[in-house]
Amino acid sequence: MKSNNSHSKEDLKQDTSPSNSHIATLDSRFNQTLRNVQGLLKGRSFPGKVLITRRSDPPDGAILGSPGVSRSPSEIDSPPNKQTDDPNEDQVHVNKPDASTSRNKLKPSMSNPEDRSNEAPRFVMGARATDTARLMKFTQVLGDTTVILDKLRELAWSGVPPYLRPNVWRLLLGYAPPNSDRREGVLRRKRSEYFDCVAQYYDISDNERTDEEINMLRQIAVDCPRTVPDVTFFQQAAVQKSLERILYTWAIRHPASGYVQGINDLATPFLVVFLSEHLEGSIDNWSIADLDAEKISDVEADCYWCLSKLLDGMQDHYTFAQPGIQRLVFKLKELVRRIDEPVAKHIDEQGLEFLQFAFRWFNCLLIREIPFHLVTRLWDTYLSEGDALPDFLVYIFASFLLTWSDKLLKLDFQEMVMFLQHLPTNNWSHQELEMVLSRAFMWHTMFDSCPNHLAT
């Protein structure tokens, strides 16, 4: 970010003409934000969000077993950090930057993510670390007769323990009711409703379909084998058939948009999470043939309804011309300009439009840009944002783009196009993802409290 802290402070004063006491309040808020930024860069935490600490040795202590889920070394539980208000936050290894740099420059930095060794697991079902205190908080919130969703969102933002994720996601999306007495009955009724829809719309002959419906089903059948091609589990014929039923049923019941390429990617995190209740170990060893038809149908139904809930909050992303995505891409361009003007200027001078690379990011919510073993962790944060997700995506994607700010400044148009289409994220671990989310939260905190900073 261009060194403009003092300039931004003056903007605050010019944008507001209240009393001196109110100006002092804004000054105080701005100074506190800067202290928070410096704290982030030095390895401190944002309350209630992501804790960033240095850790030289792996923690000693027992590993919390997750029923039905194998744990990798990256998921070893860490002890509570006594220096923070919330001892249960996830931890990330970061290098402490020079103090003068952190004071004058907010441009994101990574420790050579392109050169990282192949240490990231092929697929990890969940967050890196879940300590005992954090697990107890989840257990307490989920154990209440009526789950307080605001508390659950606050906890889930920083990652959900893998074996709790299916229930947490159902609650965050409003698919399962917060009242535990009603939950089982509601899920049973919604699953039955999905079965009826499949029988009515999918399990029929082409003679009963319109030409438009036949073409849509064919397009879905073509896209399913292309979905997450680097994860062998999704190449199983039965998995593709389940995905096909979910997508076609959704498209028929949502004629305003119908099926749009990219929605197939959005169904995959739900499939993996809800299948994890029935299949053990790594996804690389899963076989859907190990499940009976009833369990597969229940998983499909949960995927269908959760996908519907997610897309209900971003309907105009997938209607004709996808105006919602175009609007967010414009906001992304403006945000990048305010955070890192040299990068924004260079992209503009090279004639590269943000739509040329960011459209896919919004369309598929970064599923195609990061390793699939990180997707469920990313989606913990997505679903915790609720209705505010579309606007928060702008900050996440700005943080994601500016991870490579120094690299981008050295590339011409053709090189940038190739680089942004094949970003070096194959070896990313949770460390890089948490840094992206931390910067997004930081910038959202700054700009959301001072909306005039984003005024054109």
C-alpha cells in the first residue's frame, strides 16, 4: 500500500465536519486501526478473528481425535495462548517484518510462496489446529437448546473442527434450525422434499423435457467430469451422477438463472463436507460405492439445500449477464487502487481489465485458484459472513491479488495474463490462506468504518 497514512487521516477530517470531540473520536479510531495493523504485521491478533503468532517448535500434547476423520500433522492441536483474549484462535507462522516497514507500508508480503517445498498435504479435512479451549467453546455453543448463531459465526470465522463442520455449515446457512428440538424433523422433511424433486424433474425421459432443459442437462453432464479435475474422488462416475442430479434439480427450480458454468464448482465443498460424516480417512481413498443409496440421497439433499441457501444470497451473480459479479469486480478494482495504487496503475497501463481475471474468482469463489484441501477452511469464513459475504469477497480477492504485488509490477500484459491464470498456489498451506484472510479482515475494518475512503 502506498505510504499515505497521514493523507488518509486528513481525509477523515475533511470528510467529517462535526464537533472537535467527534473528530477526536475518529482520530482515535484511525490510530487504533493503525496499531491493529502493526500488531498484525508483528504477529499479534485481531480480537475474535485470526491469531498470528510465531511458533518455533510443534506443540506437545495430545491430539484431539475427530470421529470419522484422519488427522494430519498440520492439524495437531496447539495449547492456548495466554497473551490473547481468545485463547482458542488458530495460529500462523509469520516472519516479523522491520518495524519501519510495518509502520509505513501495508502492502502484503509472502515469504516466497512460489518457492515453498511440497509440504502441503494433498487434502486435509479441516483447519490446521484446534485447541481444547476452542473445541469446548464450539461444544458449548452447539450444545445449547437453541444455538446462538452470532456466537457460532464468530467462532466459525477462524475455522471449524472438521468433524463439527457438517452441523456447523447447516446451521450457518439456515438449512438446519437453531432449535435442536426441531432440527431432526426439519432435515427429514427437507430431504424428502429433495427426493420428490429428483423424481419429478430428473428421473424422467427426455420426451418429457423441453429442448432448453435437454440442452441444460447435456451441459451439466459435460461439466461434471471437468469439476475439480485434480481430485480423483470427483472422477468417480457415481460422484458425477450425484453432482449432476443436484445441479439439474437446482437449475430447474431456479429458472431466473438456470444452470451457469461455475455453479458446479460451488457444490463440491458441500459434497465433501457432508460425505465426511460417512467416509473416513483422506479423500484420496474415498469410494462412494462404500455408501448405501439412502446415505447418498441424504448427502445429495443436504448439498442441494445448502447450495440453494448460498446462492440465494447472491442471485444476481448468476442471472443474465451476471450483473452482481460485474459490480463486485468494479469494487475490487477501486479497492486495489486505494490499497496499492502502483499495482492498480500498472495493471491499467498494461491494458489488463480486472474482468479478465477476477470474473472467474467471483464466479467460482476461488475454488479453482487454491488447492482443494484449503477450500473447506476458506468456506468456514465465507459462510460465517452470511448476507455480508458478497461485499467481503471484494476484500478477500484484493488480498489474494496483492499477495503477488511485487511480482505483478515486473510483468507485461501477456505475462500477467498467464501468471494470473496459473497462480503459484499449488504448494500453499493454511499459513498463506490465513494471511490472505487476515489482510482482508484488516482492510475491511479500515474501509468499512471509513466509507469515504472508497468514494470515487
